[in-house]
Amino acid sequence: MQTPTNRAERNWVLGVTALASFMMALDAMIITTAFAAIRTEFGSPVETLQWTVNAFNLTFAVLLLTGAALGDRFGRRRMFAAGIALFVVASAACALASNATALIAARALQGAGAALVMPLAMAILSGTFGREERARALGIFSGITGCALIIGPAIGGFITEHFGWRWVFWINLPIGLIAIGLVLARLRESFGPAAALDIPGLLLVALAALALVWSLLRGNAVGWASAEVMGTLMSGLVLAAAFVLWELRAAAPMVPMRLFASRALASGMTASVLFYAAMYGVLFLMPQFLQTTLGFDAFDAGLRLLPWTATLFITAPVAGAVVNRFGERLLVVTGLLMQAIGLGWIAAIVSPSVPYSALVAPLVLAGVGVSMAMPAAQNAILGSVAVTEMGKASGIFNMGRFLGGMFGIAALVADFAANGAVDSAAHFETGFAAAMSLAATLSLVGAIAGFFLPARRRIAGAAAPQDA
């Protein structure tokens, strides 16, 4: 992309891309405190409700790299605007949904729109700012997105409590329409290198993820040894193996398997998938626990998530600043041990009568831990490849992040359903405690994976990775 010489033009690019990213991040978090209201209106079990998140995660994860390629081929501005438009239309469909199935389908469309918007926002921003200004621009961009992650649950709770859960989706319409107008009025068109679309790879990974999550979803209902569960589980494993084999042989693979020869990338990805699985699963269940068991309304539940979510704003910048001094391994392992202890602590003390004040310390501990691990793991992954492959590595990281979140929600919901129910505060607490124990275990395994990161990492350059 041609770098604009006008500072005002560059600032417009930063503002527009940050606005679109803010909308996507806000939507991901704003729904968390609306789950209880949605479940009540539709009479849906938790196992069904999880698909309102997992449908989004699945389409976003598998279309993410394709979205970047479409922008390179057909124009980044054009596809960026199209992605926002798709997201807006899908948001209206979510708000108008008359049942859980319609809501899930609309959420899948939202994920497809986000898969166009997010990678192209980064590409447009990186192409607009020169090397000397890019870090500052990306920092502002990430800070604005981070604010949405922090305040999203509280805003969602306020909207749900005062206007109804459907308005958590209607709010996207004015933001999205303003963003589309600004994209068309203020952004230049740009293209990237033409890249082949890996359609077989996309289909294989999507079907594999769907089959594996479906087996987790149906295990409690029809039996873990049933033909349905065993059949979908084996199908998922076969499709996952087929995906790997295809990517090894494809001329233009969506996920170049040779990158996993790097110990930093392989262990960093493993740790990331595990800690995002725990984090997304907790994010799905915690607001419902605060409402169903402890009796808070949606807004109060959102506010009471702040000791956990707000740690990202404070800890992540500090961790990013010191990662090159201490190395990624120390931050990832320490951070995930903190998350494991925090979530295990919650699992040990929850009850229908537990005071919220008893949850604050473990929430802060878990939040600081994962906020420490996130930038360190991402730095390890991006630092393990040559500069020319950082875009591909970033796409793989984000794909793993959302697939990990999808599996984490499915696993924690399966554990919840096996041990509890939503028919009473006591039954919800029992299932929630079991799910938190599983989340703590996932975090602990992620810390173990982090031990395999190189002890120290130098800042990435053009040289090939040295830890392969």
C-alpha cells in the first residue's frame, strides 16, 4: 500500500481500522453477560447455548487466512468494507433471531465478517504507517481494542438489564454503518501479492473442528461410547490427519507445516491453544454463575468481571516490555501457573453462599497470569519465523486461538453438564466448580508446554529461527 504523506490521512486510517476492531472486540465480550437472558428466553440448555460462541469462533478461525488472501487479491479496502457490511447484516439477524438455531446461524455469519475485517485492518494499518511510526500506531490500535475487551461485559450487562439482550447486537448497526462510510471516504485501495486460496485445507480443518466439538457436545446426552460420539470423534481425528497431510503436499498451504519444526512456534502454539481454551471456557460460564448462582443482575455481573478482564490493560503492556529481558519461557510458564492456581482456587471455594469478595483475589491472580502469558507466547511464535513469514505465523496464531477457545468452551460445558445443571443455584454451582477444575488443568498443561520454549529469545529479524 502506498504510504500516505498526509498525517491527517494516516490518522484517519488508524481511527477507522481501530473503530472496526473495537466493534468486533466489543461484540465478542458484550454477549458474555447476555447468555443467561438468552437461555431463559429460548429455553435452551447450556450445551446448545455454547454454539452462539462456537459458531462465531469456528467460522472466524477457519476463514481468517482466507480473508487476508481475498483482500490481497480483490482489494483490501473493498473487502474490508464488505466484511464490516456482512458483520452488520449478521448482527441484525442475531437481534431478530426467534430461536437458538437462528441465532447460532447468524453468529456464524458474524464470524465470517470478522474474518475479513480483522486481518485486513492489520494489513491496511501496517501498510499505511512507515517503519518508524508503525509500532506507535499498532500500540494505539491494540489499546483501543483492549478497552473493548475490558468494558464489554459491563456494557453488555447494562444493555441486557435495561433494554434486553437483542440490543447487544443492534448496537453494532450504527457503529458498523459509520465505519463503512469512513472506509469508503477515507481509505485508499490497496492490493497485496496474489495468493492461491487453499479451499481443500479450509474445508478439512472446518469439518475436523466441527466433528471433534460435536463429539464433546453430544457425549453426555447419548453416551460417550455411543456410535454417534465415537463416529464423530473418529471422523474428526481422520479429517485432522487429512488436513495435516494435505498441508504438507499443497503448493500454497494455508498452514505451512514446516513452520512447526521450530520448537518456539510448536510449544508456543500448544501453550496458547490450551490457555485460550481455559480462558474462553471460563468467560462463557463465569457470567452465568454470577447471575444464576450468586443472584447478580446482568450489569452487576459484568462489573464483577472487571478484576479479571482489567488486568489485561495493566499487565500485557508490562509483559510485552520485559519479554526480551527475561525470555518468553519464564513469562508463559509463570503466567499459566498463576492462571491454574487462580482457577483452581475458584473451583475449591465456590458455593451458592460464597461472597463475591472471596472471588476477587483468584480472579486477579488468573487475570494477571494469562495477561502475562499472552504477549510472551505471541512473541515467541512471531519471533520463530523470518520477517517475510510473520503474517502467516500471526494468522496461524489467531486461528489456533479461536479453535482453542472453541474446544475449551465445548470441553468445559461438557464437564459442567456431566456434573451440574441450570435448574437451581446449587446444581449450577456443582457443574461450575467441575468446569473450573478442568480449566485449571488445561492451564497447568499449558504451563508444561511452555517449559519447552527456548529459555531466551532474541528479537526476530530476517534470519531463520535458531531453535528448530
